[in-house]
Amino acid sequence: MNNVPLSTALSGISAANERLRASAANIANLAASNQNRPSTELTNVDKVPQREINPANEVVEQQSAAYAFVANLKVLQTQLNTTGALLDIKA
């Protein structure tokens, strides 16, 4: 039996979950960074500039991840239904 479609769907579910987790972390970090910021900040030469978090972009990212999650669940469901039908035919 070929498990490539099954593993592809599971990989897509995992990727969508990671995208949603990362976006939620960005929103949480944005909320935390707006609380009681000190008036002076230490500078660090090695500090990598971070991209500015745009809440609207994060909402779109979360919606996109949710749609990808559902789409991969549908692929997984279809694959399992097809496998079940094939087993019923052979039985």
C-alpha cells in the first residue's frame, strides 16, 4: 500500500499547525512588547533587526494556516475513505 499521500497530508497538517503557532507567538510578543517599554534601550552591535509585526498580516496568516489545515484534513479523510473502500472491495 502506498502511504505517500497519507504522509503528505500529515506533513501539511504539521506545517499549518506550525504556521499558526508562529503567528500566535508573534501576536503574543506584540502584546508583550507594548507593555511598559523602558524609555532607554541598550544597543547591541550584534543585534539582528527584527521585522515589524503587523497584526493584520498575522490575522491573514492565521486564516491561511487554518484553511491549509482544513484542506489537508480533507485530503487525509479522502485518502482514508479510499483505502477503506478498496479494502471493502477486496474483502
